[in-house]
Amino acid sequence: MWENKFEKYVAVTGMPGIYKIGATRNNGLLIKSMDTGKTKFISMRKHQFTPLETVSIYTNDDTEELSKVFRNMLDQYEDNPPPSIKATASDLFDYFEDVLPNFDKDQVFIGDIKKIIKWFNYLKDRDFFITGDDDEDEEE
């Protein structure tokens, strides 16, 4: 299932999109573009890495994993697609309240919601959420 793949993907500061981890080095990561498939080294001196599996959203009780938020977004996609990130703050908060009703409105900011929507759309456009046995790169 796609939730199990989260450990292999990162967001990198200063670089748009999501990248697959190719290999780790003690001074950075080798990351692979989801669009071109090209691999390049990114230094941790210049960039910070956020593994998707470590991202959680504050709720009134605790936190919710990003994969569960994405699952809710997928489940509602037909009836309630994500708004544009240029939508009003009110529309974005209303949408997010539909996706995660108990999110902590004092700790989840508009920028967080926009980033989650950007990541979701990026991954959805690249068929990340389609499950199957052949979605791993066996030829590597």
C-alpha cells in the first residue's frame, strides 16, 4: 500500500516537490526526481530534509500522521477536491476541517494547509496513490 512508501520520500527545503531517497551519506542524501528519474546529491549543509513519514498534523487530542490525512483527502476527492492554494484562508480552513475535523486550529497554520495540499496534488499527479506490486523500481 502507498502508506508504506512514505519512509522512502522526502521534501527538501528550497526545492519544489517530493523526492525519493536513493541513498544516504553522512553529509547529505542522494535523491531521485519523481519527474525525470535523475539522481543527484543534496548536501545537508544547504538543505533540510523532511521525510514524509515523520510529518504529523496537530489535533486537539494528539497528532495525526500525514498518511492518514492524505487517505482522508483521497476518500473525499470525488465529492470534495482540494481547493487551490490561492483560495481564501477561510476556504482552505473549511476544506481542512472536512478532511481532519479535530485539527488544532491554534497550531495548524494556513501555510501548513497549503503545503499539505501542494504535496497531495504533487503526489496525486504522479500516480503515487495508485497501489500495485510493480510500483517499486526493481531495476535500480
